[in-house]
Amino acid sequence: MLKRSYLLLLALLANCVIYAQTTYLFVGSYNDTKEKEGIYVYKLDMTNGNLDKVCTFSGILNPSYLVLSPDGQYIYACSETRTAGMGSVSSYRFDRKQQSITMLSKQPAGGDNPVYLTVHKTGKWLVNGNYTGGSIAVFPLNSDGTIGTANTVLPFKDSSITERQKSSHIHSTVFSPEQDYVFSPDLGADKIRRFTFDAAQPKPLQPDSFVRTIAGGGPRHFTFHPNGRFAYCIEEMSGTITAYKYDQGQLKLLQRGAAHDDTPRSMYGSADIHVSPDGRFLYASNRGEENNIAICRITKDGRFTPVGYESVLGDHPRNFTIDPTGKFLLVANQISGNVVVFKRNRRTGLLAKTGIEVKMPGPSCLQIRNYND
């Protein structure tokens, strides 16, 4: 009996292998010339927030937004050239052993100034949002990391009430929790567009419907709560956060509230929005006169209450991210050219300065990924 129990214990231990992990930070940027470094990779020390450079890549112009393949082997980037007809999407292999990035492929973006990418959980499809011209493009992804020619390009011609909103401006493309829909805020049309997505179809993305937002607000980035029951949108031009109840593709308005304090300002420049991994706090970045992170507590019904603001210690926080454990929040300050690391208080949601930052020209996108060693 003792021998049998011992063998069972050994079998259980064999199935409980604990893997050490390494955390990497990927940075996309506006390098303004392809001769300069544009993609950066750092190791993030999860004990203290230190960043150690691993490798960089030059040879691509303005890789302003990045996303990783589901297995973390490939990097996809959109190149916001700010030149008519020159926007592109490209793919790269990230080799951890060699600590190198290798370019694999490049395709026209299907529109000017691509600003956002997302990959389906199957790893077979890439969805891109083009700001200028207001279009969405879908690309097949090959098993070797290369990007196929776009098989769907959907342009939109809507407008809204301000000078900046004379045409449609797609600003993000976000999969629903089940990844059967794509939601896409259109800054130029004051709409959150909804598309059905069936990964098994040759053309998986189909137009469906939209939610109209407040005129002149300029919806920009969109995120779901970890529980899948709520969604949040940051409106760039009004500096407003909008909360929605989400159920099987339907968005129902819960709340609209300011991402900024009561100080009068000539304009707002809200940019990015994320929910902490535990679902208890909502964060939004404000550029321009504010240059801060707004911190909000989320209640059980999905509504939010402001609890504070934290200076980003730089200028123009275009993008930020929270590591998968919720311990650190990192901000990309585009104009001041620095990526800053903050420590999160999991109980209060507030941010604390770590004194850690790295500098590079025009950082605009941050992605964090854990890899098993």
C-alpha cells in the first residue's frame, strides 16, 4: 500500500511542472525614417519593474501599433506613413534564443494611416483599422508568420459635426470576448461599428450594425471587462469614458463620465483605455494639457467612479498597458520619447512612481507577453 501511494505521489508531481517565466515588453514607435530603430524589445523584471533592452529592429517606417500572434512567436505591425497610398502591415519573427527580430512579410494596409491591429485567437486572421479614409481590412495569416493579401477591405464615408469629423476615421478594431464580433470605434462618424466574425469562412468579417455615440465625442479605443459582461470606450475629443453592458453582441449604455478632472481646458486628447486584470479598476490616458492617467474604481454593475489621477512623467501618453499580473502599468509618452513604469496598488488602484524609464523616439504602442522558459 505504501509503495502504491508513493508511486501515485510521483505521478502527481510529474504532472505539476512549474515553469519559470520571462516577461517581455514590445514597443512600437514613430521613428520617422526606416533607417532608425522602430521596434524595441525589453525584458521586464517582475520583481522591481526594471527594463533591459533585448533587441531592436529598423527597416520599417513608423511601426506605430504592434500585436503579437497567440503563441508569441510573431510580431505584426502597422506602418503609419502619413503618405497617401503607403500604409502597410508587416510581420516579424521574434527569436528569444537569438534575441533577434527578422522581417517576414509586408502588405498594403487597405487604406491610409493604419493605426490598430488585432489577431484572432486561431492565429489565422489579422484585422486592421485605417484612420485616414476610414476603412477596415482583413488579412489571412499563414503558419510561417507571413501575411496574405487582404481579402476584405470595407471603407466608410460617414461624418459628424466637427471640422475633424468630415469623414470616417476608424481608430481601433477589438474582438468580443468570444471573438465572434469585432467592435470598431469610428472617431469621424461618432459610431462604434459592429461586425460579425466567423473564422471558418473565407471572408470572416461582415458588417452588422453600430451604436451611435454622442455627437462630437470622437470614440477612439475600446476594451472589454475580464468578465466579458461590460465594455468601455474612451472618446478622444470629449474626454469621456462610456460604459456599456455587453450581452451576445449587444451594447447597452450604462454610464458616461469624464476621464478628466473639473479644471476647464481648451481641448481634450484622451487616448487609451484598459481594465486591470482583476476587473476592479479602469484606467484611461489623457494627452495635451493633462498628460495623466485617470484611475477609476469599477463597481459590480460595471459602472465606474474616479479615484485619482497620476502624471505620466512625460508628454502625450498615446498608449499604455498593464502586465498580466496587474503589478505594473507602463506608459508610452510619444512626444517626450519615454516609456515609464509605474507600480499598481492592487487594493486602491492607485499608481506609484518607480523611477524606471527608457527613452526612444516616439514610442506609441506597448505590448507585454509572458513566455515559459
